Amino acid sequence: MVSRNQQLFERAQVFIPGGVNSPVRAFRSVGGTPRFFVAGHGARVSDADNRSYLDYVGSWGPLILGHAHPEVVAAVRDAAAKGLSFGAPTESEVEMAELLCELVPSLEMVRLVSSGTEATMSAIRLARGYTGRDVLIKFEGCYHGHSDSLLVKAGSGLLTFGNPSSGGVPDDLARHTLVLDYNDTAGLEAAFAEHGGRIAAVIVEPVAGNMNLVAPRPAFLQAMRELCSDHGAVLIFDEVMTGFRVGVGGAQGLYGIAPDLTTLGKVIGGGMPVGAFGGRREIMSRVAPLGPVYQAGTLSGNPVAVAAGLATLKLIQRTGFYEDLTRRTRQLVDGLVGAASRHGVPFSAQSIGGMFGLYFHPACPRTFAEVMQADKDAFNRFFHALLDAGHYFAPSAFEAGFVSSAHSEADIASTITAAETVFSAW
């Protein structure tokens, strides 16, 4: 009998490219049939075949409170009853902007958008407009959305400009993007020595989460801050994933580095489509209608989405919230490492706040090249074995995972036990 998930996937592929609306959902990296989810409550989701899973994806990060948190759902319901969209200012937008600037000290002004991609695209345009320069530095393995300037891979040698990593991206545009190695301070210094007067901005995930979780070397972020300041470039922290995930002040709060611009998403929408970019008042004052850098969006600051985000941001400020979240995430990674070690499986893991990374490699990676050395086939076997046991991890060896406040210690323990069973059979 063909499963309901398989039936839906076959239907979807007729009308949707690859059968999905975002590529990683297609399970191409791990093989098999993607799960079509029908409901989520707390730490669990259920699929079209009525199977339940402990969820460690959490809609790729925003569901820090778990699925369908009653206070978030109530806020959305109340907002929707008053109107779905106005395309005009609302008080909730002002409240959201005030709260973001209060919680993230580097934000003096902020503009709401509808996605992380839109936030990073706008921040880069603003940095170029503010500096009058064209060159952008990004880092191999960091993902900042699918705008053209960012779908660029490393060139053929040190300090060569990038090549398109997607069809439809003009070579001439890619040549304005310089792609360096993450955590390579010397490479960054060399880039500024050669191109400093042309560099508009450096954009970075301060904790990388799109090549799996890769922690920064503190000296790397500090050098970035100093080099941007010395050369008049704009430092952009892409905290779409890390913002309010690793701490209430984001990664910049953990590492004590103040960027010029910050991009946010995911948690600030509480599961609804909200993004934001903001930073120094001097720079943000260049955004239209105050300045010449144009950015607009009909659904920016949508009242229903903002209601979900505001409810979430208020709840995560509870005393002890991040301490509990960090402890539970650490319980997961330590338990998995211990289970693998007992059965001689080369495996490592780490966590920061409510984010974690799993690697079938003896040591946690610090660079994109080290990430690529991990055993992808071993991850795929692990993924499917845990999925069959009712534990849903990201369907790719190159994605971070997420724990929510809805995950109990018993939930975490059950996942560790399932993993131990899998490792014992290897």
C-alpha cells in the first residue's frame, strides 16, 4: 500500500518543481520520501500517515517555544479577527521595532520585512548605498538567502572574486562578491589589504548554521569588526538564524561584537513570515523615504505575523528561559556523543543556546572544508533510522538542528536511547 506521504509527493511533483517549495524539503540529500506534516503541538509533529515525531527542526529555527504555543496562537487569532492586512502603519509594528531595539543594543533603528532573504538583500543594498562601494565579502558555507549577490561560491584561488553557484546569476554581479574561508582571520586581513578601499560590506553568520553548526573563533569576529572600522566598510551580522536562538541578545551579545547592521528573522516571527534589518541610525537613515536607498514591501509589518512575533519575544524573556534551553540542548548533544562513543562510532556534536550540530567526524569542524570531511553516508543512515523511530532531524548533513522549550528531559532522553540502539547495530 502506497503511503499518504508518497501519494502527496507524487501529486506535488506534477505542479511544484521537485514537489517542494524549498529545496532541502525534497529529501534529495538523504533519499526517501519527504514527510508531509499535518499538525504540530509542543515538541511533536504528525504526518499524513498519522505518525508522530519528536521535532528537532522546528520550522528551521523559529519555533523556540514549540509548535502551536497557546499564547502565540491566541495572539494570532486576536490579530486575524481585526484584519489580515492593511498595507498601512499599525501600532504593533511600532511595538515590535521598539522591542527589537531594546533587546539588541546594536539596533538604533529597524525596518520590518517579510523574510530573512529580504532582510539580507536589503541590508547589502543599504551598505552599498551608504559606502558608495560595490564589493561584498561573504564566507564559504554561509547562506544568506537566495538573492543574486549571495548565490556565489569561491573563485579559483585566494582573493579571486566569486562565481555564480546558481543558474540565472550574472557573472558580472558575482564578480562583486569575494568569498573567503570562514574562521580564516589571515585570509580576511589579506582581502582588506588588497581591496579595502572597494569593500562596501562584510556579511557573516556569526555562528554558522547553514553548513551545519560551526562556531566562530572569537578572534575571527573581532578582526572582522576592527578591519571594517579601519577601512570604512559596513559589518553585517546575519542573525536570521541565531537571533534570539542562542541568547536574548543574539550571537553579538554572546561574543561582545557590535555590528553596523543586523538581519533578523525566524524567532521574531514566531513561525510566521517576519524579517527585519536594522542598525546604526546614521546608516538606517539612508533608507527611503529618509534617504536614497529604496526598499518596500506590501506585507512588511503584517499585523498577524507581527502578533506571533511579539508574543514569542515576550515569552522568551522569562527568567531562566535561555538557561533551561541551553541545558536541554547540551543534554541532547552530550547524550548523543556518549552513545556514539560507547559503540566506537566516529561522531562529534556541539551546541550554542538552542542550536546544535551533529557530525559523523571525530572532531567538531571549524571550517567549510572540515564540514565536508564528515561522513555523509553515515549521517544519512542515522537520519533514516531515527526518523523510523519517531525522531525528526534536518534531512541534510549540512543543517543545524534546534531544540525548543517544549522539549522535556524525557523527550531528550528518548532520542538518546533511540540513537544508542542505532549505534549499537553499526
